[in-house]
Amino acid sequence: MKFYNVSDMGRFMDAVRSCEGAVCARSSEGQWIDLKGLAEQAGKLQGLGLSLGALRQGELEVVAERRSDAGKLIHFMTQAARSVA
């Protein structure tokens, strides 16, 4: 699934941490990054070429291992969209 313009990175990482299975994102270079591991160490995002600014203003391709986790992430985005509107 693709996420666009993630404005609240802290809440997004909280949603990722709440997932039970693996959650990965594809970097702009095409490599897969373990978001769940990064959520535990959020400061490493920039060191791996996944800048917070790019996530806030661009798109992020995310894959959740479990369907229930995908639902949590979709719920996060729908709640974030409602708070912006």
C-alpha cells in the first residue's frame, strides 16, 4: 500500500510499533527497510536514506506481513486525513 504526505511521523511510527508482524517500506533506491525495527530506533531513519522530510512530502510504499496490521496502518491514515480536513 502507498502512503502519501505522512505529516505526523511520531504517530505513524506508533502505528507501526503496534503491528504484530513485519512492516517494511521500500526506499527511493528500491531497497526494503524494516520499519518495525526502525520504529524502535526512529533516529536511524535519516541514516538509512529514508528522510523524514521525504516521507512527509512524498510517497512511501509499505507492506505489512499481516492483514490485521495493514488494517491498523490504514486506520492511522484515515484518522490522519480526518484531522487535516
